[in-house]
Amino acid sequence: MKRRTWTNKEKAAVVLEGLKGRPVAEICLEHQINQSQYYKWRDYFLSNMETVFDAGKPDKTEERLKRENVKLKTCVAELTLELKKSDW
């Protein structure tokens, strides 16, 4: 029998059903998963839920790297222009 692959959205939907108060046994029968699998997904979901609100925000390191990248590109462009001028 082939194992089913679950997307993150599907896992979250299953876990949310249980968090909303639906009996876990009922959820597991409907989705054909073991209760221990549900509880693993739930525990993982709850332990990582603080990152949900960070999804749209770039972190400070990423912002700094983007600024540095712009500076380096500008520097390379200026040096390239200087080289072209010196060749004339």
C-alpha cells in the first residue's frame, strides 16, 4: 500500500479541527490517520505557532544583506565605469 503524502495545509486543517473541539477519534477515522500521528502534528503545530506571524516580515539579517548588496552593486558599477573611461 502506498503511503499518503500530506501537505502542510492539509496537516494544519486536520489539527485545527481537533483544536476546535471535534473528537480526535472522529477526525482520525475521517482522514484515515492514526491518533498518534494526529498528536505528533498537533504538538509540532503548537510548538511552532509563534512563527506564523513572522511569515510576511523579513528578518533584520535579510534587510542588512539587501542593503549591503545594493552598496556592492553600486561600487561594482562605478568601478566598471572607471575602467571603461581609462581604456579610452
